[in-house]
Amino acid sequence: MLLSRFSPWPMLTLLACQAFASPSAAQNIEPVGNPQPEIEEAAQPPVGDVLTLREVLRSSARHAPEILAAAAQERQAAGRLLSTRGEFDLLFKGDGFSRVLGYYDGAKAEAKAYQPLTNNGGQVYAGYRVSRGDFPIYEDQYFTNKLGEVSVGGVFSLLRDRLTDSRRTKLAQAEADVSIASFERQMVAIGVQQRALDAYLQWVAAGQRVRVFRQLLNLAESRQSGIERGIRLGAQPAILSVENRQNIVQRCSNLVRAERTLDAAANDLSFFWRDALGRPVFPTSELLPDEFPDLKSPLPVFGGLDRLARPDLSAILLRMDKARAERLLAENDLRPRLDVGVDVSKDLGAEGLGGPSRTPLETKVGVTFSMPLQRRDAQGRSIAASAKIDELQRKHSQLEDEIVVRINRLAIRADAAEDQISLARQDASLAQQLAQAERRRLFLGASDLLTVNLREQALLQARINLLDARYELAALKGELIAATADREQLELP
């Protein structure tokens, strides 16, 4: 069953409290005059090894579904980049024909390889063709010498497509998409690791609350036998036993709620702490550490992001590069086209039926010119790309300002939390002294159980306040670590 994953301690605590709440319970517990346990500021270390924050973060970075999904999206971008590079793949073409009927018996075979240029809109090529038989005069170009003809050549753009073209623009944008996907994966990982860190802190805080409530319960339970003895000797009224049993029940109730909160925190933490197969692992209370992890507080920015490497800022810069590439392509399409072509060919072997004109080396140079008369498509794309660049620049500036403000705000709150811890520690120390003094007065008969209970409740609240202040400081440091993209403390590669 699902509930079997959770801790049995709440049920055991409830059963034990019911036993203490009965009038005949706790007959063999030490009397009130014996030394009683105190609520210690530092929690007792758990039995065996503890679950560290580093282990949780490493497990989360390796197995968290969101991070793995983001990594899959990065691989998709890499696949699209490889597909875009196929625009520059070497292309082989071959064709031929043979006349099987008719007056002429000519046959021809030809093969060419084309290689698009990566620094110009043109291409280079090399080819070979060979023919046999006779051709009509209108197919005179098919004649070759006996060993065929080899040719090399190329087409080069001088105006449009010289600096960029659609293929190179797609390639540049696909390369940017891979980097953007990588930065987005990093941002997803940072967000997941921050949630894992906070889940761990909540689990530790819940465990420490359980210890505080259990120590307070132990105080009331250890007093019960002394009260029962005083009643038997006639030194104390019987109602005192009922009052103390009521305190025990109330403290048991608080402890059970705290243990259920601990189970809920452990369940949330299991989403990030996983085994080697990526399955969630429920952390038991025996793995609780005795203190919050020691997190290094990143320095506040107060004015700039020079030392930060935020992936979301880098992603915006890459999107601006994509928009610039789009604008450059639109400006390219506004230019007239002027292409120059060069072809060099040479027939090999003995003279064929085409005559001696095929034998000399042949070189041809050609020029192609065209100019769009209406260029609204390119003009519209240029305007849209410029507007996109302006939008991204403003978003980048806004995000920078938001990051600076957020980091500085977190740093200010962290300083305030440290001051609050100092005050809460003093309050807890004073409450501890008052509770100890009131218990001694009860032993001497100068106080009553109600006052002692009030002192202990004040001590409990002081301990909880100190615990909450420590948790708040650790949580603020965690937010600072995520806001400053501190990959080392987040256990990210």
C-alpha cells in the first residue's frame, strides 16, 4: 500500500500518549525531583549516515524528469542543426541516354558532383561525360572524344547572396537554436535544483520541529510519576495529575501533527532524491541531519551583472543574433543579383565523331544579372527583424534590472534574517532559563503546574522561532544561489 512508505512514528506516538494519559500510567517513571531532560538548542545527531544536500542535488541533476526533458529538447535542436547542414552536402547527379531505334545511334552518359560554398552563395562542381555513336546536328553538344570530357567550374555571387543567403542564414539560426536550447536546459536545471534545495530544507526543518516537540513531550511525561507519588502521599491534589495528563495529550497531538508534516516533507523530497533507475526514494527520519546545510551566500550585485552568467540573459542575446541574421538576409534580398560563372573543360583521348573542335582546352565565363523592381517582401522582413531586435534589447535590459533588484532584495532579506537569528537565539536562551527556574520552583512547592506549562510553551515557541529563522536564512541563500546561477553549489556541470 502507498501508506507503507511513510513513517510509523505518528501512530506509535499516539499509542504511547494514550497510555500516558490514563490515570494508571507512568507508575515507574522517575519522580519529579530527579533531573529532567532539557530542550537542547542543538538537535541530537541521527543514527547512522545522514542524507546530505549534495546527494539530493546530484540525484536531482541526474534524474529529474524536467531536466531530462530539457536535455531531449537540446538534442532535438542538435538534430535540426545537422539537418540544416545538409544544405551544404556534396550532391552527385548522373544521367544518360541511348538511341535504340532511328537513324542516329548516339549514346551519352554524364556525371557531376556539386559542392555548395559556405562563404558565398554559389557553388563549385566537377563532371565527366562520354558519348558514343552519331548525333544529329541539333545535339552536337553531346559529342566527346574517345575517352570523354572532364570539366570543372563554379558560380559565384558578387552582390546578392555574397555575404549571406537563405542557406547560411538557416545554418546560423540553427546553431543559435542549439545554444538557446542549452541555455534553456540550464535555466530549467537551475529551477529544478532550487526546488530540490527548498524541499530538502523543509524536510530538515520538519525533522527538527519533531525533535523539539518530542523533547517537550518528554518533559511532561517524566513529571507524571512524581505527581502521582505526591498524590499518593497526600502532598498534592489529584486534579494535578489530570492537568498534567491533559498537557501530555496536547503535546502528543502537536507531535503527531509535526510527524505528519515531516512525512509530507519527505514525500516532497522523494521527487528529487532518486535511485540509480530514476525512481523516487522516500527518505526516512533516520537520515535527517542535525543542522541545516552550510550554504555560501553569494555577494550582492548592487549595480551590475558583470560577474554573473545567467543563461536566460545569454539566450536573449542569441535570439537577438537570430533577428540580426534575419535582417541581414532581408537586406541581402534587396540587392540586385550579379553572378559570374566559370567553366573549364577538356576532352581526352582520340578524336571522336564530333571532329577536332572538341580537343582543345575550353574555358567559358558567363554573367547573370537580375534586379527586383518591387521589393516589398524583403522590405517588410527587414522592418520586422529590426523591430524584433529592438524588442529583445528592451527585454534584455528589463531582465537585467529585475535580476539586480531581486538579488539585492534577497541579500537585504538575508542580512535581516541573520539579525533575526541572533535575536531568536537570545530569546530561546532566556526562555530556557525561565523554564528551568520555574521547574525548580515547582519542585520546591513555590510554583504550580500551570505556570510551568506556560514557561515550557514559551520555550517551545522560542525554539520554533529560532528554527524558522534558520530555515528562512537557508531558504534565502538558496534563492540567491539560484538567482546568481551558482552552478557549483547547485551541483550542476
